Amino acid sequence: MGDVHVVFGLGPVGRAAIEALSELRLPVRAVGRRYVAGLPDAIEQLAGEAANMAFAAEAAGGAAAVYQCMNPPYNRWGDLFPPLQRSVAAAARGAGARYVSFENVYMYGDTGGAPITEDLPHAAHTRKGKVRAAMAVELKRMSAAGDLAVATARASDYFGPGATEQSPLGARVIGRALDGKSAQVIGDPDQPHSYAYVGDAGRVLATLGTDERTVGEVWHVPNAPTRTTREIVAMIGAELGRDIKVAAAPKALLRLIGLFNSDVSELIEMLYEFERPFVVDGSKFERTFGITATPWEDSIAATVAWWRTNRAG
């Protein structure tokens, strides 16, 4: 085992993990398909294909912990995601490093509005949920066999700096609001829905990579108190200083759009998350480590500030 913390995936969550690890003054290596701008000068970068086992092994060299924060195209999960995990997990095993897996909560399936806790069985009924469940089982078997030290973070739909098209509160809500347009949401905007702030996801990942108590366990990222999507859009409007109208896309319209847009087509099977209460319970992490979610007013302010800066730039 080395001392470098190697983050695979440079999207919003990967970058949040890099920031959290940097705040702990740990050596960090950022690994993506291409080099990116905006990372601290002290961060080492490598660019290549993580599915290539030789490259992944090189990237993980000297690692104390390897963080899997990658997210392939939504319509390619079935054929791209499992090989990516296997490649990066093999690289972590070869380096003698801890493997920190960032996941969503699709594998639990539809709980009928009941809170989602780490001890729920995997009951996925969607294609992407079944992919996630199979990947989680694969990691659990490796951990149980002693082949790999695994710590797993799972988060609800996320938002925050850098989260644009991939966030339900990103381009279709804040981005449109900055253009003076209505917020486009899916499902029922008056249902409670947990949203994870990327900064909180980053702090959870940094904890999982540095605290021995996390190994062999699943940990949900804590969320600020669950609100309805409409209430959250109103809070975003307050930060922007204007009212934002909410327009919910009917399922029939999404199906029509999905005939021509593969990402929208893939979204339809996940609508159950937005049609009834969807509450992800992160209290296990809060109780164990005393780290709570960022308050709404702070996370929304930071997210809006990021959007304003990037629009201005």
C-alpha cells in the first residue's frame, strides 16, 4: 500500500472528492479520460481509458485508496459500467489499496415511499437498477473473500457546483432560471425528494478512504432535510431574487421525446423516484462520524454562485 489517493472520474463527484482529500492535505492523483483544467496545481493528473487494465493499474500505482467516481453514458450502463468497475477494482487490488465505490440507490428499487436505508434488500426492477445491484454484489463477494477492502458510498440524485445536465436541479432548473425561464422537472414536484449535495458526497468519500471503520460497510450520503422539489425550486428562486415557475413534463411527453433522445428514453424507467416520496436516510453516517449535511441555504448559495460564475465566464 502506498500513500496516494487516486480518484477515477473527474465529474462533479470526483472533483468534490479531490477537494475534500486536498483539504486533508493528502497527496491526490486525478484520473480521467482527458486532462481537465481547474484542479489545484498540487494535484497529479493522468489521462487514459480506465477500462484498460494496464492503464488502470498504472494509474493506481502507489495508492492508499482508489475512488471509483466514474459514470459512463446513461444508455451504455449495461455494457460499459461493469467492465469499468472490474478494471479499477483489479487495479486497487494490485496496489493493495482500499477501494471506495461511489454509487446511487437504484439497486433498492421502488420502496413505495418508505425511507431508503442501507439494510434494505436489493429489489431493483429497472434495467439500470439491476446493473447497479449486480455490480454491488460483485464488490461484496470480493470483500467477503478478502480479495479487496471495500467501502461504499451511495447517494440520492445530486446537485452542486459542476453538476449541469446530470443533475435534476442543474441545467433544467438553475440554468433555465438564469435565462429567465421556468424550471423543467420530472414526476410530481410536490412529492418529497432527497437530493445529495456534491460537497457532502466528497466529504463522505474522503472519510471512507481514510477511516478504518468504513471498510466492509455501505454508507448513505447525508442529505439536508427532505423537501419537495417545488420547495427547493422556490429556495433557488429566493437565492436568485426571482420567482421560478415549475413545469412538470408529463410521462407521455417524455415517452415521445425518448423516441428520438436515448438519455430521455433511459430516464423513463426511473420516474418512480419522482412520483411518490423518495427519502434517502443518511443517519448512519451522521451518527458514526458526526458529519451532517450542508444546510440548504449554504448548498444552494454555493451552487448558484458556481452557475453565475460559469455563465459569466
